[in-house]
Amino acid sequence: MVSVIIPTYNSARYLCEALDSVLCQRYPDYEIIVVDDGSTDDTERMIADRYPMVRYHFIENRGAAAARNFGISKAEGEFIAFLDADDRWLPEKLEKQVRLLECDQRLGMVFTENGFFNESGIVQERVNKRGRLMDGDIVRNIFLNSYVATPTVMVRKRVLDDVGLFEEGLVVAEDDNMWMRIGMKYGIELIDDPLVQCRITDGSLSRKSHNISWGVRKHIEVIRTKYPKIYRRLGRSAIRRKYSDLCFSEAYYAFSRDSHREARSNFIRSFFCYPFRMKPMLYVISTFFPLWMIEKIKHAKRNL
């Protein structure tokens, strides 16, 4: 059996679509566990009225990691699959993942390709995870690139019993942290089909670059202090490259707001963290361009 864990927080307007995508699965042997992370909307009433088969739990608001951990503690299935309240699965998703896990006992986790959609429809079909994650050291690739969307993942419950639960002290990269721990001890495989559609909302776009950077820096510190084997496996080069990426993101955020002096400083920091690529220095040069020229370049990039 697959235990489907759905954390939700004030997402009643989307939750029906997520639940319906589970109920449409071709694989019939599953349970649905919704963990309400302190919602103040009508989530509980909606589930009681429309989805009596769902196991509903209300907890105090502590974040998605804590909600998923609570759901794992209540799960009765051999396999655990995660779904966010505003995303949706294609009908063959569970079937294909269970088949692969049953065929290869060395695997601890299977994830899938995914696309993105908004209220207007599909905006991206897939994100090329095979090239970004599966070539080389998958632990290092997850650390550097992320791209393992939580709703695409299925894991064996005994693997979670072994490696532990989500780090509740992290608000960014708590999922990457989990996948890296699994990758240290078990095989991970990708199904190339985009079997998950992740919703893009105003809320998902509102996480500022500096907040994400702060969260990722905290994740690196957690790896260094709590998971030294992972830290050693990543190595100095990968850590420096990640810091370079963070500085670049902070710089680009400032650049997009026309704060060119701040952007210039962070682009330079990005280069010196990992001086093996010239892109940050090209952006440093661009910060000296007049505003009208920068706007024309941005316009051209958007058109491309």
C-alpha cells in the first residue's frame, strides 16, 4: 500500500484538485493522509463533506516539514508518496513508481519528471532532470541543483525509518536534505515521464531571493554540523560553487530592482567564491551600462 501524505495550510481552494488527482490513480492500493497545518479556512469541513475516505489530522502550525513528519508517523503503507495541496498527479504516477520499486529492491526512492502550470494552463512541460541530476554523483547534484520536487517523490517507509525524518528547523531545502540522506545509503531512480504538475501561484513566486539564500545557507550549516559524511562527500568545490550561486541569486535580485551597486558587489563575491565561470563578471560589466541599455537587454532576453 502507498500512503499519500498531503500537508495543507489554507489551501482549500486547491485541495480538491489535488485529492481528485489521487482518486484518479490507476494504482488502487493507497491511503490518503491530509495533515492540516493550522488552517483557518474551511479545509476540515470540505474534506468531511466531500472526501470521507481521507484520514484528516489537524495540528498546530509548524510548517510543511513538521506536517509531513506527522503524516509519516500515521502512515500504514509500505511506500510513502508526497503531494502538495496545490499540485496534482497524472493517473499513472503511483503505478509506475510502485512497479519500479518492486522490481529493484536496491532502490530507496523514485521520483519523476514534472511540469508547471498556472491558472492559464501548462507553462512548462518538463525540466530535464535526467541531465541535471542523474549524470554523476546524485547527492552532489541534488545539493547544487535541487530539482527534486517533493510531489514527484515516492520512498520506502523503511528507508525513512533508517535515515530519519525531515529537518523541521529548515524552511528551505528541507526536502533536498532528506533526498541527500537517502542518496547516501540507497539507490535513487528517475522516471523521465512528467507525471506531476506543480502549480505556480503568486505565493510561490513571492519568496524573495534573500530569504531563499538565508535558508540555503542555514541548510549548508546543518549539513556541516549534523551530517559531516554528506559535507565531506560534497567537497570544498561543491560548497564554494553553491555559495557562488547564492551570491549570484542575491546579485540578480538586486540587479532586477536596479540596485546596481549592491548587485555589482554580490556579482563580484559570486565570482571569487567560484572563479571557474565568467558569467558573474559579465554581469559586473553590465551594471555599468546606462539604464536604457539594460532595459533593452532585459527586453530582448524576455522575448527569447
